[in-house]
Amino acid sequence: MNIFKATADFEHWLAGQLPIIRQDLALKHQHMADAVFPFFRATFYRWLQLWPEICVHLVKAPAVLGVGDLHIENFGTWRDEEGRLIGGA
């Protein structure tokens, strides 16, 4: 399977999970084409598919819950009037 088919398959699956806004999907594809970092972030599903082939010695490792986009902004942070970083839930 190549990246084009993997992307089409993932987006088809995703469309079954939630409403897809086609214009936003086109914008995502544009960002993916513009630079390596957005491409890499937007194609996590492909790396999950390739993992067993690339890391054969880890295939039978114990399964753990992993979060791929773990950074402070995902936990409810914002800046106050004075520019200080504030956190909350």
C-alpha cells in the first residue's frame, strides 16, 4: 500500500466516524504538500501501518496506551492579560 491509498483509506474510515468538511480536507492536503512536518503529522496512520515492518523486534512488545500529540496546549492553556501562561481543565 502506498501513501495515497493509505490516506484515501484513512479518510474514508474517518468520514464514517464524523462529518467531513471537504474544503478543510483540501486545505489539510495543501498543508501536507507544503512541508515535511505537516505531512508527517498528518500521516500518523501510515506510520502505524509500517511500524510492524520497520520495527520487527518490537512487534511482540507489551501494548501500552500512547498519545501521539501530547503537549501542554492540549491540556487547556491560554495566556492572561499580561501574557502569562495559564493552565486549566
